[in-house]
Amino acid sequence: MNDWATAILAAMTSNVRPDIPMDVMHDRHRLETRMKILVLTSILLAASFSASAICVSPADGSAEKTISQAETVFVATITKAYLDPDFEDVSKGEKKSSIRTWYTVRYDFVIAISIKGQPSSVPFLMTKGLYNDPSSKRFKTFGEQSRFVPGDNILVVTNGPGPVPISSVSGCTDSMPWDDEAYDLLRKANLRVPENKDAKAEVKKPAR
């Protein structure tokens, strides 16, 4: 059993005395134990779903090591955001009535700073969105859902050609917003960021 699982089990059973029959335990202790189980179970279920739905980076991964070993690293400036064709299936198909239905948002970009590898091998960036039926009275939200707009800068990190998922939530994807933290990770990974005079913006054609 993992250390975190052992800790949770210990917390859930902290008020349980194995040498005393359950039927003679104080009502308050039994209620506290049940509440702990309910709350902790809810947290674990939510965390498990979150990881599978949005976050795609391993929890034990090192961002510095990931960037250092990545085949392609560059800074992209988003120029356009638009819906993936899967949105039509989500909004009009059988999935429309599902409790949690996801769709894809694509982002076209220009290559603002090329750091290493082949930035041109990335056709577009993408995020996942939680669909809300406008005719429904139920409104769904998800804390890890990220939204980007044209003009946002992204440090793109990838190990192969193809679309790259991005997120504004730390640790959810290898790629991240281009900011002080991202710059510091590049420095720690011994990757040089070209000066502005050396950087050339390369316009990517929209992926269709």
C-alpha cells in the first residue's frame, strides 16, 4: 500500500478502537469516523477523475527533467482559438446528455522563440472543455479547465510530432504559460533562450 493510502486509512480509523465493540462506542466518535470516510472518499474520487479527465502529466514527473529530455521546446504565441470538429458530435450527438462531456479547443500560433527541436512538427495546441448544454438548467464547471486567448504565450514541450495539450494549471501538462516560472525551468534545464534580436517569429498555417 502506498504511503498516502496508508495515511488516509489511518486518518479514517483514528477514532476507532479495535478493542471496544462498535455498539458501545460513543455516538460522537462513530459520527466523526463516518464523516471522515465520506469526505476523504469524495476527495479521492474527485482527484482521480480530475487526473484522468484533464491532467496528462505523471504526478511524479520533474518539470525540469521533462524539459531537458524533450525533443522539441519552443515559445508559441497563440493567434487563433476555435472549436475542434468533435464539438458537433458533443453538442448534437448522443453524448449531449452525458453527465460530463468533453470537447476540444484548438489553437493556432506563431513560433515566437525556437529553443530546440522541430517546432514546425506541431500543427496546433489544444485544451479540453466541459460541455454545457445551453438549453439545460444544469450548469457544470471544472476547476482544471483552461482557456487561452490570442496573444497568450506558451512554453511548448513535446517529445514527438502532433498536436500538443496545454494547461494553465501547474503540473497538468508538460507545456505551460510562458512566464517567470517557465523561464526559470529552462535555465535549470541548461537551455538557452535566444535574445529578442535572435528570435524569429514563424507563422504556422492553420491546421485543417
